[in-house]
Amino acid sequence: MPWQKLCRSYKEKKKKKMRQEEEENETSGRQKEDFRLENERRWKARRRKELAKNLLRAIATIGVVAIASTSPYFLLNLLRAIPGESVDKKKERVLTRTLSYLRDKKFVAIEEKEEKIILVLSDKGKRKVQEYDFDEMTLPRKRRWDGQWHLVIFDIPHKKKGAREALREKFRDLGMVMLQKSVWVWPYECRNEIHLIQAMFELNGNEVNYIVADYIEEEQRMRKLFNL
């Protein structure tokens, strides 16, 4: 009878809909789990990267890190040598992986002498620390201006055009002001930062000069731009 056929059709459609909903819920559940695992993987990768950076900077600051290898708290003692890192036993596994990563990448040499494990920064590791400092660089500011201007003048040959353009872009990002095409100005001492930039772009003293001046022609305009 038509109504019986209609009922069967309705039941089949309902079952089909229920199966689709179950499949969608299952798919949604898998997607949520995949999303959770991916977020966890990314977080761990960021954590290892941050720990590697902090450890390299700590070794660069101290010079050499030497910790008793016989101590059962070797990894915790290493964490204590890293500024800003909390001493947590849960970090031991990630620290072990970080050390392996730094050694495999040849950023750090790991030696064992006289029952001590010694961590020494390689030239490649020193360069990596410079890259961190370069990427996170900000120029110094002081509450009171001493009246001196800090100028960077460069004359870079055409064969280093890429370095010249990157140098201008870096100065601009740091907030320096272009006084002339190849002359940039900052109102506070920034010699160390300029020397680091110079080293990163492999420029010599003939190509980049740092000058301190008591007076510049456009002083009023510069003071206004720097809110002095």
C-alpha cells in the first residue's frame, strides 16, 4: 500500500540521516583531535625553539657552561644556568632533545672532562646568537637626551646593493630617521647595535661609519621627530 511504502521510505531516510550524522560526528571528532594534536606539536616545537635560543644566549654570556656529569640533577642544574627558565623536572625531556638538536646542528660542542659535561658555543652558534640579537634588536632610549646626535654614514659599493637596501630597511624598522640618502640619525648611544648590524651584513669600517655630533643643521626638525 502507498502509505506502507511511504513509511518504509521515511524510515530508510531517517536511518540514512542518522548514519550521516554519526559519520559527521566521527569526522568532526577526528578533526578536533587532529587539530588538538597539531596545536600540541606546534607548541612543543615553539617551546624547543625558545629553549634553544635561551640556552645559546646563556652559554654566550657565561662563555663556557660546566656541570657535574655525576649529578642526578644534571639537567635541572643546566636549567638553573639559563636566565628566565623555571626549574621544572617536566622540562628534562625537552631539554635533552634541545641539547641533541644544538649538537647535531653544530651550534654547541658537548664534551666530558673530569666528571663534568662542558658546553661550548661554536662559531656557528655564536653567529646564531647574533641572528637572535639582530632580529629582536631595539635601539636604546633614555629619559633625558644629552644633546648629542648619533649618525650612521655609509658608502656601500654597487656590488653589495642588496646589503645596502637591507641596511636602509633595518634602520627604518628601528625608528632611525634619514637625514640624507646615506646618512641616518638617532639621538642616543647605539654604537654596539650598529656594529652588530654591520657585522651581520658583512660590511667593513670603510663602508659604514658611526659619528657622534653636538650639532646638525636640521636639529629642530630632528628634535621634533624624536619628541626631544
